[in-house]
Amino acid sequence: MPVASMPLGGCVTHGAPTLALFGAYFPFWLVSAVAGAVGAVVAHRAFVASGWVHGVPYQLSVCTAIGVVVGVFFWLLGTGQL
């Protein structure tokens, strides 16, 4: 029986990180994903407003990478790992 429970060795008893928002509990990864999407949209708007949209190649990849960085940074700040 101990061999069957070995894959569960990384599980913790206190559960996944959640965020209480408007009286409901949301998984923190979902909130981090939304923050990353907002970060990508803000980055795209900043590129358009500054005129860099014509100078920066691969706009979709660049804005997606910025969104991922914002989402991971938000996750690390929110879970206390940073």
C-alpha cells in the first residue's frame, strides 16, 4: 500500500491556494491567468500608443510573453514565493 500512495507524496493537506472574491473562492491560478491576459492587452495598447507597433516584430509572441511574465509574477507575489 505505501507504494500506491507514493505519487501523492507532493500533495499537501491545506489545499490549493485560493482567493476569496465577492464571497466565492477562486483558484489563484485563474486569477493569475486573468492578470496575465490583462498584462498582455496593456502591453499591446502601450505598443500602439507609443508607435512601437511598427518597430517590434512578432507582436503576438512579444505580447504573449509579456502576459506570461505578468501572470507568473502575480502568482509568485500572491502565493508568497517572491
